[in-house]
Amino acid sequence: MVARFGNLVEDVYKLSTEEKQELKFLIDKYLLEERRDEIYKNYQESMKELRAGKMRFSHDLDKLKKSLA
């Protein structure tokens, strides 16, 4: 894996500026998609917990702080 990554870094270094910019654009896009997927999975898990009655809501700041401790 390390050798492959090193080769990849060398290959990227050899790319033209335009190709590097396109690669950066694609990597940024892929990272955003992964983050969106992670947020959606967290949402789904939260909804399961809400339906199961595992979540409690409160406007009392002291209770919220205690629940986090």
C-alpha cells in the first residue's frame, strides 16, 4: 500500500497543471460525497434511536449537560 501510494504521488507530480486541477476537483467532489453519505448514515441512525425511544429532548441546559457527562 505504501509503495502504491508513493507511486501515485510521483504520478500526480508528473501531471500537467490542468490535470492536477482536474484531479483536485474530483478529489474534492469525492470527499464531499463521502461526507454527505456519512451525514445521511448518522441521520438514519438517529432516526432509529428516536423511533426506539432512546433519544430524549430537553430545553433545560443543565439536564443536557448532565446527559453528556
